[in-house]
Amino acid sequence: MRIATFACAAALLLACGGRVDDPAPTDVGVAAPPRAPAPAAPSQSSPTRGVETVAGDVGAPTAIALSGEAAYFVTRTTTLGGELVRAGAVFVAYKAGGDPLMLAIDKQGATYEALALTPEHVFYGASDGRVLRVPARGGDVTEVASVGSPIVALSALGKDVYYAAESGEVGRLADEGGALPLATLDGPARALAATDDAVLVAGGGAPSEILRVARDGAEPAPLAPAGGSACGLIRAGDRAFWTAGPADPGTRGAARSVALAGGAVATVAEGDFTACALAADGKDLYFVTAAPQAALPVRASGATPGVSLMRAPIAGGPASPIESVAAPLPHHGALAADASHVYWLDATGVRRVRK
């Protein structure tokens, strides 16, 4: 496919019937409907039995997050009118069905690899260091902060949004706009998970530990040993879950958890694999595995498809593959789950399968 620059993106949007705004100096906001559409035809079925296409041929998706009614995702490159544009975009695809809708596209050609949802907004991080937001139902884009280094992770709880930059900076977005740095770590975070009074960090120059960075800016402190090289990290209920790649030759990959207050680390699954992306639904933990000797897939850029999407009971029991899933992307942020489905990214779109 021929790759275009952003010079033609606005024209393509107009040709497709979208509304193009210029609310901020670096972005185009595209209007979305004021409410979710009525249920349409079911998502297009994949040749792989049971797999539905939520959004296909959108470009190169990098991160996904779910609300009650929709899946939101961002891209590194974006397909517009048959052209592959070197610019990140934000999309919403309603769970009830219908085509995905574009909420925003970057007209400086920055890529997007981080995403977080609050009750009213979609926050996303750009490769040039900006954090932006757009209303979840469409509207004007706002530049919230710029930290001068690529944004590699975002996490939100309620209205609190935390960010991590390639520089090692971890901080919180101020309510009135701007960034409030909390810590500068020895390396970039691989993933963040917000809690009531802190943000948990995987990576950050200390991949053998899960770090806790307090909301008040206190010195970062270990929450738990990672039991390997930590990559993916989420919060589910009162526990943190993470994936850990093999720390040394001959060691095994694992998915582990610990209470938010700290304490004993539990192993949910362990095996001869490398894993990063993970999601949980309260009963089961889902994670994407790569080959045992594969490099830890810490970024969307350059990530190769994973081998399997695995399900493991949180309460204990063997992990098993979801057989119908093929070539899921393995990096953090590429997997999500709700009460009925597991969603994942592949090289060109968003898929889901019923549990």
C-alpha cells in the first residue's frame, strides 16, 4: 500500500464526509455522534471461527481501552481513503456494532502508542511528548501537556491520569492542564497502573521490581519483586497483575499478582514463554505470549505478532490457549477484556472473541 504524509489527510477526511476542526495547533478533531448508534449488523466474522472484527484495516493499531459501550484505540499509522498516512489517530468502535469512527488524527505526523480513559475523555500520548485529550463522544482536541519526550504509557483512575515518558519521567496531569512530574526513574516505564493514591510502574530502569510512585511525589519504593523482567501491568480490584519475561537464560516467563497494599506475590501462570500484554475480568487473567526466546515486546513499534492468547484462572489452575485467536500483538496495551469478550489488536485492526 502507498504511504501518504499528513498533507492529504484533511482532504481525505472531508472526502469521506467527516467534519474537520482545527481546535489545537497540532491536531484535527473529528466529530462523533452524540450517542452510541443503535445495534447494527454483527461485527464481520473472521475466517477463524468465533472471532469478530471490531475494526479492520485501520492502519497500525497500538493500544486499546474499553468503556461500558465502546472500544477506543489509537494507531501509529492510519488508513484514510485507501491511503496509509504517517500519523496517529484515535478511534471509537461501539460494541453494539457499526463502523469505527475517527475522533482525532495528528497533523504533525506524530504517532500514538498510549491511551487511557476517564469518564468523559480519551487521553492519548504522542511520540513528540504531547498528551492530548478528546471527548469520548467526539469534539475538539485539547493539548493537556507536553513533556519533551515520547509518551510511552498512560493510566487513569477516575479523573486522575498518570503518564510515563521515554526520558524516565513519571507524573500526573494537572486538573487545570500541564504536567506534574512525580519522579524521574533510571529508564522508561513499560507500563503504568493507577491506584487511589499512587501509580504503579513496571520497568523504569528496575524491571526486576514493581515500583510504587506516590501521588504526593514521595520517593519511589518497591511494591513487590517482579520475579523476572516486568513488562505488562494492570490493576484489577485490590490487586496488581503483571507479566514477567525470563530474567536469565533457562528461566521461565510468568504472570503474577500482589495486593495493592503489598505482601506475598502469587503466581497465576508460569511457562516457557515471553509475555507482556495482559487483561483481567475478575475471574480470569488473559495474556499474549511470544516465543520463549523472543525479545520482550515492550513497544508497539517493531513488535511482531504473538503466538497465543492465553487464559488462566486467577484463583489458580493451568493456563490454556484460546484456540480461535491468531497473531495477536504482544506489547502492553494491546489487550482488553469486559464481561463478555476479550479484545486484542493485530497488525491491522481490532478483533474480539466471546468468552
